[in-house]
Amino acid sequence: MSLEDAYLYEHNEVNNPMFAYLIPFSPDGAGNHYCFDVRKTNNESCTIIFWQYDYHYTEEDAPEITHPSFTDWFKQVIIDWTLGYIDYDGSLKL
């Protein structure tokens, strides 16, 4: 699914639509997503939030910022978490 398709689906076709300023980019397989928050930038990247699909957020009770930038998210989620299970040579860690 493209970012555009994910955005349209998560904003128009679900029971608990996301705020318009959130762009979902990484689903967790259970309906939740990491999202770019396009309102909040640090001059390099949007902040990253985690949207829980079954929680009814409000502007006062907004989704949690998990990472200050996409680079920080990528380093933790893609690199560090992967290296927790797989070694640099591609073998599984025991």
C-alpha cells in the first residue's frame, strides 16, 4: 500500500480515523501505525508518533511522540531491533 493509499484508508475508511496531520508509514500488523506528524518538525524531519487504532485520542490527549525524527525511528526499529535477533552476517542469534 502506498503512503497515499494508507493515508486515505486510515483517514476515511476506519472506525477511528487519524488526525489529518498524521501520515501513517509503518503498520504493526494489528491496526496500529507509526506516523509522521507533519505539524511538528525539527528542521530536518517530522516527529514520529505511534497511533493505536482502538484508542480515541483528543487534541488534549494526543498520540505519544516516540522519536524526534525518522532517522532516530529507523535506527531503533529497523536496525537495533533487527540486530537483537539477527547478526551482521545474517545468521539468527541464539
